Amino acid sequence: EQAQQQREDLISGINSFYLIFAGALVFFMQLGFAMLCAGSIREKNVKNVLLWNLLDSAGGAFGFWSLGYAFAYGGDDPTSSQKTFIGNAGFFLTGDTDMEFWFFQFAFACALSSIVAGTIAERCQMMAYLCYSIFLCGFVYPVCAHAFWSANGFLSAFAKEPLWGTGVIDLAGSGPVHMCGGVAALVMALVLGPRRGRFHDDDGNVLEEPKPMGPHSVALQFLGTFALWFGWYGFNPGSTLKIHSAQLGDVASLVAVNTTLGAAAGALSGMFTSTILDERKTGVYTFDTTAAMNGCLTGLVAITAGCATVEPWAGFVIGLVAGWVYLGASALILRLKIDDAVDAIPVHMFGGAWGVLATGLFSNPNRMRLAGYATGNLGWFYEWGRGSGNFTLMGIQICSILFVFGWTVCIFTPFCYVLKFLNWLRIDPIEEEVGMDISRHKGSAYQSEDTNEKAVSELNT
Amino acid sequence: EQAQQQREDLISGINSFYLIFAGALVFFMQLGFAMLCAGSIREKNVKNVLLWNLLDSAGGAFGFWSLGYAFAYGGDDPTSSQKTFIGNAGFFLTGDTDMEFWFFQFAFACALSSIVAGTIAERCQMMAYLCYSIFLCGFVYPVCAHAFWSANGFLSAFAKEPLWGTGVIDLAGSGPVHMCGGVAALVMALVLGPRRGRFHDDDGNVLEEPKPMGPHSVALQFLGTFALWFGWYGFNPGSTLKIHSAQLGDVASLVAVNTTLGAAAGALSGMFTSTILDERKTGVYTFDTTAAMNGCLTGLVAITAGCATVEPWAGFVIGLVAGWVYLGASALILRLKIDDAVDAIPVHMFGGAWGVLATGLFSNPNRMRLAGYATGNLGWFYEWGRGSGNFTLMGIQICSILFVFGWTVCIFTPFCYVLKFLNWLRIDPIEEEVGMDISRHKGSAYQSEDTNEKAVSELNT
Amino acid sequence: EQAQQQREDLISGINSFYLIFAGALVFFMQLGFAMLCAGSIREKNVKNVLLWNLLDSAGGAFGFWSLGYAFAYGGDDPTSSQKTFIGNAGFFLTGDTDMEFWFFQFAFACALSSIVAGTIAERCQMMAYLCYSIFLCGFVYPVCAHAFWSANGFLSAFAKEPLWGTGVIDLAGSGPVHMCGGVAALVMALVLGPRRGRFHDDDGNVLEEPKPMGPHSVALQFLGTFALWFGWYGFNPGSTLKIHSAQLGDVASLVAVNTTLGAAAGALSGMFTSTILDERKTGVYTFDTTAAMNGCLTGLVAITAGCATVEPWAGFVIGLVAGWVYLGASALILRLKIDDAVDAIPVHMFGGAWGVLATGLFSNPNRMRLAGYATGNLGWFYEWGRGSGNFTLMGIQICSILFVFGWTVCIFTPFCYVLKFLNWLRIDPIEEEVGMDISRHKGSAYQSEDTNEKAVSELNT
């Protein structure tokens, strides 16, 4: 008896340890987003986007502490089969809340608003940024998280009576995190419009080719990409939430492996496909760094949903397709004249949707069981394999995608129009020309001085 | 019996694991300090300060291995109520020393000397730097750590008979680490004097406004800030030292949450307060990246002492005030014509002192009990709450601040004057003009080459 | 009974946790290699080497997933005393494979191919890079790893009947990882030849002094160095593979301490020795950042083999000597006109060889026992100490060095010549002149724009 109690005591400590460190790694993704985003844009707005990224960690913490966590998970009742829209307890971390889970989830919420920051860089006002960032972390994301992961969420696989006997499979949030952020970015980009000169010249005529704007530092972009990949080893494996048994250890290990293979396959397929397509047009073999980096990130986004329930080979395939998804989506939004300064819409919205879908295709019965999901409905390919064609799991996954898309568009569009109406959304044309570092942040991000040659020669004598 | 032994065996392994990883995260702060510091100064001394930051990891390891650890914790005797000034066993890690604790504490010692590096950048000789860095890690810091944390320290809460029944509450070192480093930085800055041209023109007349010197790269500054925030999740949660029970897990989780809220509140209050103050003067809304970053760091420094014993709301309040402390202190030292190249004095000295003080105000009885502190004397506000006005804990905290300040000033001032007397302290004016990268490090930190346009056109044909 | 089972279950989870996080830290070294390498070269090839570093994570994952892991550890049979050359099961992670161990080892394989990337930067074709990177991760490294670490490896200390009763002591891979990578870099550098203009002028006359080529950003170099040092705390402590007992915890802690002291000593001896040597020649005290950084890395490489079996003082000595090894080897390869863009050959090949050797000198009986090695043959100095002069362990270590060198040279040389013969190896002279960022990657890594002064003045009015 006492031994059992001691055991549980120890286990609780270990799981706290696990979530704290995984949460720290997820927080590290803020560094990654900041560097990727800063590297991707023009030099004149570097301070601006870096500040945004710091503030959305800070604002995200405030928003998720005050409201977000309570809306997402407050008052969860696993014993009840009732579904709720949002939670309603634990505002400001009052009551008996699970601190390590708050910490882990706070880092998720921050990631979400960093996704949007990239897309709308170089033309959005600070005020709008702050408003939407608190709104996203405090309300939009929590509703998604509640639906997917709360014990009373209507899509949740962890509910007492999950939707259609199974509920959605999305371990770490291709849907509620990445796709939600990507959709918000899309809405913002549409309402805000493109950067001046991106698609049109000064007289308003359409340019033949969109004018490239950035990246001003590919080194920062790669720094960010590596940092994100690294942080994903907290994001995905940490999402098992517990690690106190061989089974949980096996699941977390599979997650780490799938995360790796998804990223790798995405990078390879993104880059080589772009090389082949380019060669057909120009006859020269070139290797596009952006395609490699964003292919990699799209692979990571896509494997996030199914990393615990698909086999490694399927993880690789999901990443492979993710690379193509990225290239196609990126070309599509460019054709639609949607200006996305860091290609976050293709990476997170399209990649996230593909990830949720792919989980419905590839989820393996053994892996599902180990990861604690109901196994009444399998991934579609496995249903085929046993000759059933049962589309239930796929159906749930598709509903989940539609829900995230619908919810985010419906709530975020009016919000953006309010900001626009208040004139809080877009900066002045002259400010855009000069850059926000000078207009709002007291000067450029980089300062060089010429060497005092006279002093140098004096020194040498 | 055997089960109990097996349990302890397992626990010991887990706690080693915990400290090794937490220590690695603390070590990561060296990367953060290096990048923050390099970004904050002028281009011509970048190699110099980066090298300093590497050398203080190396020199700190040497100093803490040879002497520091033995002085800080060597020969601790928890069964004795005797107080000692310094320890006296375990030099060079001989004897039965606790390796993982050495590793964790080594990283703390390095952080301390990196704090000073920032302040005195661009004008201090390498020799002085090396001497003070070994002196700090090998002697000044260990004495502080001994007083605060050793079982025989006179301020220690972990002593058999702690001071006034309670001892100082400083979980992770707002006092012995940050404030000690900040005071050392202040002493150095005073003895060394400001950079040439910072407050005076060439004829020695006082400038109306101090001349801005840097930052040369805001991207590196933000990189450093994010890295420090991340590393703090090793610094603070790791300072519970153990994680083998639900209670320890809860404490460590609270620490992670408070660390987050302190940082967030500091960033928000630092930046917005500076925005409001600026707007009053100039009529334009600007957003100061330095105020945001240093506000954030001051929040982190301030929450370090009380992160295990205050409620989340208090953590947020401590961070909020920390932002103001930073702005006030930064304006103050500028007015006093103290030249601090990275504002480490406001962040670490003032922030650290505020943190120790705030712990005396906000420490909550429940949290204190969980974290293993005596609960005879509570935070002053809680004493008020129960109508007592007992000032004991506050008194201890104030004494601790005075001790750190007094000790560091008294031991470090003569040390600096000796260096000055030996002419090892300050570089030549001509070297200062040229920059130390050219004078001492074989050339500039950045090298650009012009593209060979002829070759490009040849390539394209 | 049941308690014992529960205990093992818990232990299994904890060890998975340990390897996942250690593996993530090792993966972080990819960021370090990328930044170090990018900083060390000329601006015109920055995108190229960064892309290489991303692709070798991706290609390495593919190579190690498809073939490498199976060759290295597939079908290990600890009960058999048979020695095998390579493994033969678990291709594509099929069968009952140990996912967390795959993940940890995948990160090692990536590190290996990043080592080579640095050396051959600025002149090697993308095609060659991809081929060798998959070849290294998929075949060359696995054979080394099998020999050193598999239960059926002929050098392995973990075999049922290890070589000469002991087997090689190389905890984390000074030999199979670093030296193997360094030798591959040497072979590539020899077959590929130096960068144009490095040792000869345009007419083919030998230059008096090699022309310096880079570093273009010392800030990136330091960023990479700190990141690598940090990642090493996953590389070395993680190599205990388990952490579920006091004994394992003690070993891992010693490893962390030795890693620290090795790095510190390497940095100090590398830099100060170079300062003294320079002063003798020029009469001026200069402090070489490259010597400090590479001394530090060589210290880390060297301590990697013996970090679990030597005392801290020996760890410091090993690092100290590593600094000299670096300086000597670096001067040597320069004299031999071998062009190594990041000095990876001195750091990893020479440093790795010294590390394996030093382990044969300094391995301490107590530490060997704790770390689970047979103690029939001790480090040579300890054999001396007990008056025996038994050279067995040293002999094994020397054989291991010869094996890694011989194997890598024999298999990699023909491979490189095949690439050369296919004309896949070296880029065109004109491409080399222009830089690969323009010729193959669509433009420079950095883009600056001039500020629109007219708009600025308009803004200010």
C-alpha cells in the first residue's frame, strides 16, 4: 500500500520534470520563430518583428494566464460525458490547477501567435499586433484546444464518450495549433493586403513577377529553422504528457523518430522537387534554400498530428508529401496575390491540414492502442487493408479540419475588420517605405561604423 | 527494506538526471550572455567581448573547480549549527564531492562573471578581465553562495538553526548570483570610468546627451535575450535540486510558471512605460526594443529569489515592478555618468535587490511550507494579512541585500584598484579608438567582399 | 514480484525520457555546426554551407533509417561471443527496434557528416556532398559504431568476450564519430584540393603565406561554438544510455564534469599558447579567437572517449594537451598545403585520436568499474602506479585508432576518386570565383537596402 503510494509520488515528480523540460524546449521555438522571421524580411523592419516575437511571448503568457487556460481546460470533468464549448475555471491560475500543464500549454499558445507574426510583417501596426495576439492566445486558440483535447471537448479522443467512438487523433496539434495559426495568418493577410510594391508598381499596375522582398539574412533563417526543429522535440514527444512507463516511453520514442523522419523527408522533397521544376524552366540546377527550410518545417507541422499513431515509414511519407504540399500552396497563394512574408500560410495552414488528414489515412491499430486511443476506427489505409473501407476516423479528421477552419475564419474575420475600421491595422505608406525600425523603434537594427584609419596607422607605429 | 533501497537508488539517478539537464540549460545562458553583449556594443569590439564570454566559461570552470566549489560548499556539516565563513574541503573536486551539484553550480558561477563582462566592454584589458573573472568565480561568489545556501552559512535557510528561525529565502540566487554580479559590475564601471566620448567631448566638456554607442546588431541582442529566458528554465526550476516527489514536482512547476510570468510582466511594463514616458516628451508613440528586452531580463532576475514561494499573481506583480525598477535605475546610472555598455547594473544589481526584497513581501505560507522553508515568519503582506506586522523575514532579506552589497564592494574595490595601480585595467586611448578587434584580435569580426561582377557576367553566359 | 515489474516499467520510461532529451541536445549540435561553419567561410558561400548542414540532417536521417542503424546494431546478440563486421536486421526500423536508441544514434551520424561539410566548403559540388553524406551515415560510420559499441563488435567492451579481456574504452565516440569524420574530411580535402588562391596565385606560384579566406562572421562562429559545447552535454552524458540508479547518475555526473573541464582547459591552452607563440614572433600580445574556439572544441572531442573513466584532474589535463594538439595539427596541415575551411581535421581527427589514446593512459580503475568496464587492464599510468607496465589497454586503444583510420581511408578514398572521375566532385573555377550562393542558390545570403532618405525626411515633417 505504502509502496504504491510512494510509487505514485515518484511518478508525479518525474512527470512534472518531463513537462517542465518539454515546455522549455517548446518555448525555445520562440527563439526559432523570431530568428526565422527576422531573417526572412527586409532589413528595415527587423527590430519590429523581433519585438513582436518577444511581446507575443509576454502577451501570450498574460493572455493564457488570465483567460486562455481557463477557457481551454478549466473545470474539465472526465467523469461526465457532457460536451462543452469552453472551460470556465482557473482564471489567473486560481484554484487547483496543474502548473506544469499550464506551462507546457502556454508555450503552445505563444507559438500560435508567432506564426501569424511572420505573415503580416512589415505592414501591420503594433496596436493591431498586440490586440490580435492576446485575442488568439486568450480566446481563439483555447476554444480549439478545448474541442480537441479537453475531456469535455466535442472532438476529443479523451472524452468519456468520444465523437463517433473515437474522437480526433491529433497528438500535438497540427490542427488546433498550426492550422489555427495558419488560418488566422490567412485572414490577417487578406484584410491587411500585400506590402506596397509586392504585386503592383507605384501606378497600381500589376507586376509581371512579384517583387522579392527579403530575406535580408539567410543565416538567421537557418538559425531559426534549426532552432524550431530542435524545439519540436519538446513539442511532439512532450505531448504524451507522461513518461512513467515502458509503454509511454515507447510512444514518446516513436514520436521522436517520426518527428525526425517527417522533417527530413519534407526538407528533401521540398528542395529536390523545386530543383527539378526549376531545371525544367531554366535548364540550370539550382538548390533553393527556402524550399528546403520550409519543406522541412511543413514536414514537422504535418507529422505533429499523427506522430504517435503512424509507423516510421508513414512518417517519412507524410513528410515527403508535406514538401509537395508546401510547394503547391506557396505557388497558389502567390498566384492569388496573397502576401505572406514568411510563407507561414503554406507551412502551417496547409501543412497542418495535411497532417490531420494524413493521420486519418495512416493511423496504425497497434500504435493507436499503445498511444491510448480507441481502436474501433483505424486509419483509412488500414481499414482498406482489412477490407472494410470504414471512413469514420477520416470523417472525424475532416470534420476537425473544417471546425478549425470555420471557427478561426468566423471569429477572426470580424475581429480584423474592427481593427481595420478603427484604423489600427495598417501603417502609413510613408512609414512602410521608410521601415518601422526608423519610424517606431528609434533607428536601424544594424549599425556599422567606419574604421578610423588614421588611428589604426597611429596604433601600428 | 530492499524495495526501499531500490527506490532510493532510482531516486538518486533521477535527481542526477535532473541536475545535469538543468545545469546544461544554465550553461546555455553563456550563449545568451555572449550574444546579448556582442549585439549591444559597437562593431569594433565584437570579437573581444565574445572571446571574454568564452573565456569566462573556461576560466570560471577552472576557478570554480580549483577553489570556488570548496569555498562555497566544501565540508558542509548539516548536523552542526556552527556558522562558517567559507568551506574548506573539496578543492579540485577531491574527496567525496557531489559531481552533479558542482556542475550545476559551475554554470551559476560563469553567469556571474558574464554579467560583469557586459558592463565593462570596449575599454577593459584582457588581463584585468581574466584576473577578475577567476577572482569572482573562485572567491567572491563562493562566499555569497556559502552564506545563502550552505548548511553552515550564516544567512542560510537550510542551516540547522537558521538566522532568526527562518534564514533568507532566495531559491535560485537573485542575491548571491545576480546582485553580486551587478555590484561587481558597478565597482568595475566606477574604477574603470566611462568609454571615451560617451559623456564628454574630446576637450572634456560634458555632452548634453550621452553619445549612444551601439547596439551594432539588434538581432544578436534578441537572440541573446531569448536564449537567456530559455536558460532560466534550468536556472530556476533546477534550483529545487531534486524532483523525486509530487511535492517537489509541484514546487518546480510553480517555479517555471512564476519565471514565465515574471519575464512577461517585466517585458510588458518595461516597454509600455517607456512608450508612455517617451510619448509625453516627444508626442510620438515609439516602442523601445531595449526597454522590452531589459525589462524582461530584470523580471527574470527579480523572480529568481521568490519563484518557489510566491503565488503566480505575485510573480506577475514582481515582474511588473521589475520593469519600472529597470527604467528608473537605468536613468539613474546614466545621470550619474556611469557607463554600462549593456545596462547590466540596472538589470542585475537593482533587479536582484528588488527580487530579494519582494520575496520578503510576497512569500506565501503554503508555498513556503511546500518548498521546505520554515514558516514561522511570512512575507510581510501575509503578516499584515494576519494582523501581525512581523518584520522578521523582511529584516532577513534586507540584511542579505546589505551583506551582498557590502561584501562585494569591500572585497572588489581594493582588487580593482590594485589592477588599476598595476596598469592592467584600462586599454590605451588609441586602442579604444581603433577597437580591440583590430588591436588585439587580428582584425574585424565581420568581413565582406565585393562580388566579382565580371565573373558573374561570365558565369551567366 | 509485481513491485519489481512495476519498477522495471518505470525505469524503462525514465530511460526513454533520458535518451530522447539527450538526443535532442545532440541534434542541437547541428545548429552549432551550421553556424560555426557558416561563420568561418567567405560570405559568398554562406547559403551553400547552411543548406548542406540542413541536408545532412535530412540525408543523415534517411541514410541512418534505411541502412545505417541496421548495419550498426541490427541483430545484436549479446549472448553470442561471435564477432561480426556489420549488423543485418532492422532496415527502415522494421522489426523490434529500440526507437530511442535509434534517435540518439541518428543524431551522432548527422554530426559526423557535418564535420566533413566544414572542411570541404566553398569548392565541392552539391551532388558529391549528398552522395558522401548518405554514404557516411549509411555505411562508413555504422561499421565503426558496430566495431566499437555493438555487442558483436570486434573492439567492443560490451561484447561477451571483449578483445583482450577489455575491449576499447570510448564512451561517446572520440574514435567512431569524431576521428572517423575527421579522417573522411582529410581524404576529401586531399582529393578535392585547396580553394583557388589559398596557397597559390593565379599563375600557380606558391604564396609566401596562405591567403586567409574568412571568417566572414566571428559572431556566428562563437554562436556555433557555444551551441556545440551545450549540445555536448547531451552527447557525452547521454552516452551512459541509462540513468536509473545512483551509480549511473554518478557516472553521468562525472561525464558532465569532465566534459566541462576538458572544454575549459582546451580553450585556455589553445588561446594562451597561441598568444605566447605569437608574442615571440611579433612582440605584441594578441588573443586569437580561432585558437580559443577550436582549442575548446578539440578539448571536447578529446574528452569524449574517456569522460566516464578518468578523474576530473585527468579531464583537465586531456583538455590542456588537446589545445596543443590543435595548434600543432593546424600548423601541420597548413604546412602540408591541405586546405581545411574550418580546421575540422585538427579538431576532430587529431583531437579524436588524442582522446582515444588519452583514455588508454588515464583510465582509473574505480571509474572503470563504476562505468561498467572490465578492470583487468587499466590506463597505462595506473598500471605504472601498480608497477606493472601492462600495455594491454593502450594497445587496444592504439588498434582502435588504426582501425578507424585504416577503415575510413580505405573505403572513402576510392569513393572520392569515383566521384572525381564522374566529374561530380569539384565546382567550376568560375563558380568558385563567383561563389555558390549566386551560381546555385539564387543570390547572396545577405541583402541590404539603402534607406530612402527622402522618405525619412518626409516622415519627420
